[in-house]
Amino acid sequence: MATSDESGLFHNYQNEFQALHNSIQHKIDQQIPDQLGDDRKNTVNAAQRELDEADEILGQMEMELMNTPSPARTRLQAQLRLYKSDQEKMKRDLRRLAASKASYQRQELLGDLESQHQADDVDAASVDQRQRLLSGTDRLGESSRRLEQSHRMALETEGIGASILSTLKGQRETMTRARDTLAEADTHIDKASRTLKTMARR
């Protein structure tokens, strides 16, 4: 239930998203894996439409947060990030199931048990290859993010170093001016000393 400082409209979007989430997850976990042919195709398409609708709801939730008071906004933003993460996972699962659809259709056309086993092997290899590709893509993305972070840290370090060098340069110039002032003072003192000695002799 939404608290008094939460947006009632945001809470409604939460309920709509959760209902779609449950429906999509049921199709992915319970229906599609056991279906073949047109039934499988229709269920995959229905799940994709629900995913598109869920994306729209997430967008509405994000806009609604702009009008939500700050104390509640932080917690709702955390929930929204969790919803987006769940959404991406369901998209990956549906893509994996949709990619294996063609192999299941070949099983129906082959008709005999031996051919079905062969198709199963091809399908398993295809799924495994796609999973490895997705895993490699995820690792590449993570490496890219780490590289970008290292680059930002290097730029920040470079900026700090430049600031330190500028400060040291200013201090060196101050010391140089102070040294020149002392040298000039020494010169004046020497002149005054000579003048006093001359006056003393007179």
C-alpha cells in the first residue's frame, strides 16, 4: 500500500506492471517451453506485446517520479531500478525461447523419434551458443564500463596533478619574489652601513 507521501498514480502503475510481469513470467516459465508450432509462436508474440506495454508503464513511472516529493522519491527510484532489471531479464529469457522456436518446428516436420533427438541436439547447441554469445557480450560491456571508469579516474588524477603543479608554481614565484626582496634589502643595508661609517669618520 502506498504511504501518504507517495504518488497514488505511481502506485497504480506499480500494480499494472506487476500484473504484466506475472503474466509474462508465467508464459516464459510454464507455457512456451511446453508448446510447439503456432501455439508457441502465438504465446511468444503475446509475451512480446506485454513486454512492450510494460516498457511504456515503466516510462510513465519514471515521469511520475519527477512530481514525487524527495523523501519518497529515493525509495521509489530504487524500486523502479529493480523493475527495470526484472524487465531486462524477461526480455533475455524470451529472446532465448524465441530463438529455439525454429528447432521445435523442425521436430514436428521430421515426425520420427530419431530425427526429433537430432533436432533436440541442434537446438541445445544453438541455445548454448547463444548463451555463450550473450555471456561474452555482458562481459565485454562490463569491461567497457570498467575502462570508462578507469579513464575518468585518470582524468581526475590528471586534474589534481595539474592543480598541485599550479600551486607549487605559485609558491615558487612567491619565494623567488621574497628572495629578491631580501637581496634588495641587503643592498640597501650595505649602502646605509657605508654611509654611516663615512659620517663617523668625518
